[in-house]
Amino acid sequence: MTNITHAKVSVLSGYGKKAPAAILLEYGSKRILLDAGGSLQSGDEMGWTFPPGLDAIIISHDHVDHARGLEQLDYPVPVYATAPVLALLPNHLSLHTLPIKGDVTIEGIPFTVGQAGHSLGGIWIHAGIGGGIFYSGDYSLESSLFAFDPPPPAALALIDASYGLYDEPLAHTKDALLSLLERPEPVLLPVPPTGRALEIANWLWEQGRDDWSLGPDCLTPEQALALPHGCLKAEVLASLQAMPYSSYQPNAHIIISGDPDGLGGEVARLLKEEPDRTVIYTGYLPRKAKLDVSAGKAHSLRWNVHPRKQDLKWMVDHLQCTQCLPLFHPINNIQEWASCIGPSLITQTHLRICA
């Protein structure tokens, strides 16, 4: 009788709402965790626990909801990520470098990784078993800074759907942001320091504005240009080289700084000491940011770093998947989601796959 090896995929966290990412892949005797996210809300529990007996952990990118859970890892496990991401992870871990694009074997399982267009060193992950198992991490097709590499086909796709069925292009946000920047009040943009911070700065520079400054914790043009080849889109390199940036200028009219929830670092200092600054959030709104927007103390404009509805459609068609599980957003109206995803849409979070 022929022995048939099965793969199991279990979404421990990340389905049905914006929640930390943690996906367990089991193949034969091997147990590999894809991402180890911590809570997006300061002070909240992360909502899942590390499975016992892990053989490896693969981190898609460094954002808190995909990597901060590593701070609670209480037994030794090899952790794999790209070089830019490893530099931002706790250094007491057993760290191993992934390419930003290419093939690698981990615990006997063949993986392909590629850039996800979302953040510095961020990747999608494709396991070459069971017709292909694809996990997008967070991805975007609209970034002018970070490249996106089309993945190989996969029978099962676990894809970032953080924006739900929202379908507005990034160009609309840029137009709205330019209007707000015409006001005389100084502006503060709290952003992930290694994500959209430099992308927004580069866009402002291309608009002919030089009245901005990156916060002290943000990726600078000089640091970006020193990254390994391929981390940034080739077409943006000339702009970064020409950008007149030296150091953080705390009195700049527009300050782009880290800590997107507005609770720490330079952002917290500015909010306290310069209350007249116009605050514009451009991403996910944690508790404090949401309260400030609701009270009229801040603005919210979505700078797309996740896929729109049309990007979800593109991904499903490109992967030719027979099963697709959207992650990181409520799936309330199955009919609306089915109209986007098609017949491959599934809602099961524990899957057994013949490999």
C-alpha cells in the first residue's frame, strides 16, 4: 500500500478580523509556524499561544501583528526572515536569513519566497507541497517603493484581505492628502517607520515639497540606498539619490514619524508639546487613533499598503487556486466575498491537504 503524506494548515489567529497572524503548517512530522503576530492594541493579549514542538518559524515581515509575538516565545526555535527583517527582531533568537526572492528548503520542505510590496524586506511564502500552499503575509500592488514579485500557482491560498472589499486607488488618497497639506497648520503623519514613511517622503519630494522631515526612527534615503540589491524598486533609486535629506528636523512643517498608534516615541512628544499640529493617520487605527479621529482631533486617509478588491481578484486568478481563505478582515456577507473571490472561497481554518 502506498503511504500518502498529508499536509495540515491551521490558522491559529488572523481569520475573521484584524488580528495577529499565526498559521501552523504541518507536513509529516514537521511543524512550521508562518508568522508570530502580537496584538495591534497596546496592552491587549495577542490572543493565541505558540504550539509545542515547532521545528521552525518563518516571519513574513517585521510589523507588530506579524512578528511581535516572538517576544513571548519561551523555547528555542529557528526563526527565518529576510536580512532587513532580521535586523529588527529580538537578537536572542536563533535567526536564519531568507532571500528576498528565491527558493529555500526548511526542515525538508521546499519553499519559494518573493517580495510582497508592503514593507521593508517583506515577503510572501509559498510551500511547494500539496499543489502549492501560498501565504501572502501582507501585500500590495500599489507601492512605488517596494517591489512585488508574482508568486507561482498554488492550490491553497491564504491571502491578506485587510481592507475587505474596499477598492479605491491610492491616487485618491494622494489627492486628498495634498489638499490637507495646503492648510497653514504644521502636520504630523504617524506611520510605521520601515513601511510607508519613506514612500510618503519620496512622494512629497516628487511633488516638489521640501518642507518635510522623517522622524529619528524612520528609514532614511541613505539607509535605503545601502540595502541589498532588489529590496527597493529600481525606478525609485534615482529619486532617493536626489532627495535632499540630512537629518531629522523637529521644526519641519510636515513630520513623518514612527509609532503609528501615536502612543510612543517622537510622535507622542509632538502630540503633547505641539497640540496645534494637524494629525493625519494613514493606516490601521488602533484605539487611541480611532478615538482621536472620532473626536475630530485627527484625520484618517488610507494610504494603501494592502490589496484592494481588484487586487484580491488578480491574486486569485494569478494563483489559479482551488481554495482561498481571506485573512485579517471580517467575512460577514459571504455572497459579496464570493463575487470577488469566486468559487474558490472557503471559510474553514483547519485544512487537511493530500501532498
